[in-house]
Amino acid sequence: MRQRLFWKYYTYIFKSQTKNIKPYLHGDGYGFYFGTRNKKDFFLSLLSSYQSDVAITLISDEIRSQIDRREIDHSFRFLFPLGKEYWLRPVSAAPEYFVRSITEWTDAHPPGSKVWNDVETTAIRTINWIAGYHLFSDHPSLKNNFLNRFFNILYLHASWLDLFNKRRIPSAVEELTVLTARQIAGIMFLNYRTGKRWYDRSVQQIDDMIIRDDADPGQESFYPRIECYTISYIESKKLKISRRPEAWSKLHKMFKAAAAAKHTPAIHRRIFRYRIEDEVHLPEGLLPVGAILFNDPGIKQRYPHLSEDALWLLGAEGFELFRNI
């Protein structure tokens, strides 16, 4: 109760004293996994190899129909399939639906409303909003009045996540998801002191979790933990920010344990969904990323094909690195 009262007071002060929050990242791909600078022929040709144009369009049509019916998933993981259609078909209406979905959702669920209490979904929504911004940032439908409101609400997302402590989060995986979202939001607003604080505290806690991790592929939460660890580490590498060497070594150990496991569980991604129905399971998509990160031939031998995860997280450069392992 105290937390909610504080939050209402905070949002009131924020709205009365803050005009426009300006981001550190501008959607071009610097400091993030991808952005408009990735929209080159080679990257797009690789992207087309994972899913046909017809399949992408059909999925996007389904998403647009859901938005028309105001059936908007609170996690906003549908933004990735919309973004793929826009990148491969510039005449797509996907950017307008990006703007519309966020505007309608925000109108229906202002800061402090009930859906914000699901902290894990709020964390996933935060990351996917930032991803959506990088997918659509070059389109004229993202006008200043929308962007001003979008950045303000996004900043409030990170502020809300910052209020939660370990006692308020049910599981380690949910805590890790929140920390990952707070780190990425911190980079989005690294030009503010609060953004830098979100980033610094999050990576410190994530590194502590990696070092303590028992690296057991038999645990149900093993691959979701690797997913968050990997997203966190690549984000730091994009900005050339160093992390603790012992955590880096432990993450490599986790990837090797995953590659050596006899059975690959049918686990889906928690954060990014490259398709609405995730056909490629998380381990199969994530292990090629580990092969690239650690230049590990053993992992590549087990998973010899570049995954769509690797393409989005590491770009066309990741393809070249994978090919040379």
C-alpha cells in the first residue's frame, strides 16, 4: 500500500515537473542490438531466409486484426513480427500500428493502474517497447507528440521497476527479467543520472547472480536464465562496457553445459518473440549466440546453423564471426 501511494505521488510530481524526457539512444542501432543501420541488403537477405514473406505478412495481418479489436497483449512481444514485416516490406502499415497500439494501451492503462502490478510483464513490455522504437524509428508516423509521450511513459516503466525489491518478486527468473529490463532502460536513458544508476545497479546484481548460478541444465529455469544473462552481456558489449571477468567465465561454462546436454527442452523465449508462435525453441536459437560470443567450436559443432536469435542480437557481423569459428 505504501509503495502504491508513493508511486501515485511520484507520477504526479513527474508529470507536473517534467516536460519531455530525451533518450540517449536514437534508434539507429548504436548501443542496442539492432536499429536502422542494420537495414542493409545483406542483413535483410539473411532475415528473409528464416521465414517467408507470405508467412510474415499473414502473422502481421493477424496482429493488426487483434489491435483493431483492441486485444493488445500487455507484454507487447507482438512488436517483433510487425517490425520484421516493416523491414522487409517498407510499404507496411506496421509503424502506424506500433503507434496506435502503444497509444491505445497507454490511454487504457495509465501509470499506476492494475496491469502495472505484474512486474514481470511490465519488464518484458519495457524491453519490447525499446525494441519497437529501434524497429520503427525511421518512419514519419513516429511524430514528436507521440515520441514525447512514449519516452515519458517508458521512463516511468523503468522507475516503477526500480521500486521493486527482491522480497516483492516471487522467483529468481522474474527478478532477473526485471533487472535485465532495468539495465536496457538505463542505457536508453544513459544521459540521465537515474539511467546510469539503473544500469550500474542492474549489471552488478546480474553479475552476482551469474557467479552464484549452479549451471545445471536440468533445472527448468536454466535456459530462461541464460537468455537474460546473454541479452544483458551483449547489451554491455554494444557500448564497450566491461563486466566482471568471473561472471563472463561462468556464463561460458553455462553455455558449454547447455551444449553438452543430451536433451533439448521445448522452452520458449521469455523476452523477444520473433514469431507469435515460437517454432524454434530457445536452446536451439540461443546456443549459436554462445558459439559466437565465446568463439567456441564445440558449441558450434552441436549447433552448426546461425539462428535468428544470433542475427537480431549480433547482426550481420555475427554471421561473419559464426562462419569463421
